[in-house]
Amino acid sequence: MLMPYLAFDGQCEEAFRLYESLLGGQIQHISNYPETESCPANLRGKVMHATLVFQDGGMLSGGDFPEAPRRGDALRLQMHCGAEGEARRIFAALGEGGTVLAALAVNPPPDDSSLSGALVDRFGTPWILSCPKG
């Protein structure tokens, strides 16, 4: 099984709680780094690994890393929503405190006239959202 794994700089749990509430998934697992002298100070109590499971069987994993990840590398998360209202609600919530790269708008021909948009959320995760028009 292949799944996206997101790297965070101390904000993994906050991000996963938002994604869980917005996207209808359920956090299956969160484990934290130990609060011991043997653990690097910048990781103590942070998320070592988190897994979010969606109703359609999809999964998302992530964790906090010792070195700050570079924002906007090659990974993008794409979510296809079933309805325009759902896509607009999720797009607006993910965009709060983030950066909209392309507003949710009708795709031009030769595409199928569905809607899509792109943004980077406040945690630095790049998203592409799409949905049918109407």
C-alpha cells in the first residue's frame, strides 16, 4: 500500500486534527517522541507518527521531524470532492492562514468544466481540490 507521508516542524498533531475534522477521516494512531534525555530536545513530546484513515480506505501519515522540512517540495495532496459546496467549504478552511495559489474555479477546455483550485495550508502542505461543477 502506498500513502502520502507529511513532514512537519512541531505541528503534526494540530494539522491532523484539522484534516480529521475537515475531511471526514478518523485518526487511527498518534505516537509521540519520549520526554527523556535520550531524545533530542526539539522532538520531546512531538508526534513521531500519526495515521489518518478515510471512509474510502485512503490513508494519510505524518510526523514531526528533527530538521524543519522545506515547504512545497514535490508532494501535493489532491482531494476530489463530491459536490461544489463541500469543495468550497474545505478550500476556505484549508486556506485560512495559508496561501491560495489558484482560486477554486472552472477548468477551461479541453478539460471537463469541473472546478479545481490549489493552495498551501498554514502548515505548509500543498493541496489541489477538485469537484464537479454545480
